[in-house]
Amino acid sequence: MQPNLKEMYAIVEIAGRQYRVEENKSLIVNRLQAGEGDSLKFDHVLLVSDKGKTTVGAPTVKGAVVTATVEKHGKGDKVLVFKKKRRKGYQKMNGHRDYLTRLKIESIKG
């Protein structure tokens, strides 16, 4: 996928995972310990691209900050885990749903 050179985007690490974020877009991440409507700042920014001018951090970009607001908390889709050993009469079904947080990216400064 070719990035749009008119847009500003950043690669940021949130809760141990790296995400590509853009201003005024929503992002779903693993559950964060923040209330709905809270504002969060992420300063572990690995890359910032502004209209084709890219800054890569070593390991992070100095002074770069991504600001986001928590929109809501929720659960993901159900994931089914099925184990079976053929000809042994053994089968086991488990499932789980991940707890997720939806963020709205307010601004990228860097």
C-alpha cells in the first residue's frame, strides 16, 4: 500500500505493539488503563512522515508526541480454539474474547 504523501502519519508503539496512526482516524488497540474520554500522550514515536519528509528515530524521534482520546472500551470477536486428537476420542473446545480500546488520534507533533 502506497502512503498518501499529502497526509501526516506516524509509527507509534502502544502497549508493546507498533501502529501506523494518522490524525482524525480511529485505532483499536489492546485494553488501556484509562477511562472513556481521557486524553493520552504517546511519546514512543518511531517514525514521523509529513508530506513526504520522513524522520526515522534511533530508536525514537526526539520531541515527537502523538495525542489520542479514548472513545470507548469493548470486546473483540470471539476466537474459538478447538483441539482434537484423531482416533483417540479426545476433543476440546475453548474460546475467548479480547478486551479492546478504541482511540481517536487527535494530533501528531514531531
